[in-house]
Amino acid sequence: MACHQVYLDLCMGEAEGFSQEEASYKHTSDYSFPTKPEELSDWQKEILQNIDVHESKAELRFEPPDPLLAGRLVFELSASPKLAKTTANFIALCTGEKGICKNARNKQLHYLGCPIHRIAKGFVAQGGDIVRGDGSGGESIYGGDFKVEDEGLRAIPRKGSLGMASSKTGPNAKNTSQFFVVLTDDENQLKKLRGQYVIFGGLRKDQTEGLGLLDRLSEVGGGNEKPLVPVWIGGCGTC
């Protein structure tokens, strides 16, 4: 059985502030120095500032802004036919191939741009609410929700596991587009998930970058489980 792989590129930070800083950096670069703005000497920077103050109201920036892209998570999804509906849903939401939501006609069935709205520090990061973006909505590619596939309830969660998030737990739960990623190997935390939520994949074993990104996600988890800085899916698809 083939094992599907998907990726999520996660971004962190203030997008508006980044755009302003990037514009300032590009404005500085417009002066066509033979080096990048960050490579200019102090006296060159001073000369440039004296010139610019008379020619432009735009701010100069001599260092490029920190990138918004925090890193990539690559997941291997279960190849079990007993989880086919769950994995097909996630893959299609990563590619956006199904188009528009059936129940929210102004929303795309696509994770692109979707926020990670909940980060429980040292536990899970949750996202995938393609309808409202705050955890109160979501829609599967099947329209609305769909019944959990029991095979996923028997899977053993670990750090990097990928699961479906739902308001109810166990075999009577319904899944939509919302998902979570496990951020810990703490057994006391993992037992809260075992048998309660469908686990249908996990971080690819050779993905050391992904493990570091999970730790970064955990670090920006606030006391109310809201991220301390905006976190969203900046890119997604199949590998």
C-alpha cells in the first residue's frame, strides 16, 4: 500500500509589520550600492540617510526583515484502507483540489492561509478551521462533517502525530477539516489523546527540521492556548 506524504509550511509573525519592513529594505536597496544594504559601512549608511531625508519620506532599513516562514512539516499519512476517508480528506484540503465549501460558499476547501488558532504549550497545536479560523467551524470535502474511522482511535499518539480535532471524542465524534499536531512525548499528555481522537499520520521520521518546528510552536503557546504571535499555513500540498 502506498504511503502518502503531505506538507504544511508554517508562517509566524505579524504579516503587516513584515510588509512594512520589507518595503523599507527594498527602498534602501533602490539606491543601487554595489553591496547589499546590510553590508554597507557605517559612514556609507550615514551618507545614504542624509541623502534620503531630502528625497523621500520612506524609512530606510539596512537589515532584511526576519522571514515569516518558520519551517515545513512533512507528514506520512496512514496507508490503511480503514483510514482512507480521513486521509483523502486531508490530502484534498492540502491541495485545494475540491474547490469551494458546500456549506460556506465563500470559503475554499483549502488549508492555504488557514490559521493555527490554538497552541496548548507542551501538548498540541490545532488548526484547519477553513470556515471561521477560530476553532468554531470547519468543513470536510464530503460536506459538513463525517464519521470517525475507528482504526485511527487505536493508533498510538506520539510527538509529531497528526490527528483530527473534534468537539466530541471517541467513536461517536464527527470530523471536519480541523486537525492537530502533537507537540510532546509526555505520557501524561498523550494518554489524553489515546482512543479519543483519530490519529492518521505523523511527522516523517527523517524530518529533523520538523521536530525543531514543533518545539517553536510549543514556545509560542499562550496561557489561554491562543498563539502569542499569529501562526498560519503559508503553503501546503503533496510531496
